[in-house]
Amino acid sequence: MAISELDLPIGVIAHSSADSQRQAELMADSIADALAYAVQTHGVASLVVSGGRSPIIFFEQLSTRDLNWSRVQISLADERWVPATDPASNEGLVRHHLLQNAASEAQLIGLYQPGGSLAQAAVLADQTLEQLQRPIDVLVLGMGNDGHTASLFPGNPALAHALRSDCPERCLPMQAPVEPQARLTMTYPLLACARMQCLAIQGADKLETLRTALAADPLQMPIRAFLHSPLEIYWCP
């Protein structure tokens, strides 16, 4: 199956690349242009990215793009409740692979907070996100094989609240089905306000997950809540 064979909603744009290297380069070029435009237009740009291993090549590509990084804020769609020094930390991943080269001057607004509980950490993270320029200029999401995105996991008791279009919180605690289970996630209205929204996926399995999600309920496959314009999907085999 190719991504061009999917019946995508009107306004959703699909980009197909030969491999992960070309996918990363294409995304980096497009997103750097959007950030540069935001800096020129608003004086500051905000970029929200997802963690995991898949974005590493993209992060390294984007870090070399020439723009006024000192005017760019970077935050995370979700975070594992571990310190940035922990190998599982999304913040640590961003610091190591994105905040380098030209992008070393960017401002990082992390989600991790060492509160006494995950719920307290989420409240502190929500307060920290007050610094983030909104609407978000560029959002880059990933997707799990279960249809989750950010740390919006199917079956979680807090999911319905986090997906509300009028959810008042910017950040909520969430439990993942795999370790580390304790997570922090941006909520739907904050993520969905982004001017440019991207979904990066790789492989036939993720394409099949996307096909299934197109006909699913967001509570079953949360990525469904984001499958509408102005989404751009970047896929490679």
C-alpha cells in the first residue's frame, strides 16, 4: 500500500519519500521555512515536537537549517516523567539531537517537573507552558501502532477529557501501557491550535494503522482527532 491510496480527508496533504533520510530532509526544509516566516512575522516562533527514536534524523537535519534560532521556542508534545538525564527522556533527546549546531540558540520549554506526584508535575508543567507562543507555529506528531499520539493513549481514563476541544488544561498527567508509564502530555486544544501540523510515520505497519484510524473513534485511536486540515503527513517505507 502507498499513502496515495488512502482516502484522506479534504485538506490533508501527504508527502511520500524514498527513505527516512529524504523524509527528514524534506520535513526540515519545510518546517525551517515555516519557523523563519513566523519569526519574520511575529518576532518569535514556537515549535512543538514529539520524542522517541524515529525523529532523531529529522532533529539533526533541522538543527543545521539557517534561521534566527534565538527567536525560536521548542517544546514537547509529551514527556516521560523522568529527569532530562534519564535515557528515556524526550527532553534529553531534543537537547542532544536538536539543540546543537545552529539550533543551539533556541529556547527549550520542557515539560518535566520534579513534583511530589505526577499530578503535581502536570500542574507545574501547565504553568510553565504559559511561556509558549500560541498559537503554536509548527507541531510535529508521531503515531504508535495502537493509534496513540503524544501521550494520548487509548483506554486511559483521562483521554476523553484531554481530547475535549474545550479542555481547560494545557498539560495533563497520563499513564502509558508501557514503561515508563508515568507521562505528561499536551492536550488536544493546545496541540490542535498549531498553524502547521505534521505527522511523521515510517513503514507499512504505520500506514496500515493510519488507514484503520481514518475510520476509528478518537477514543479508540487518538490520532484520529488530528486527521483533518491543516495536517501534512510525511511518510516513507
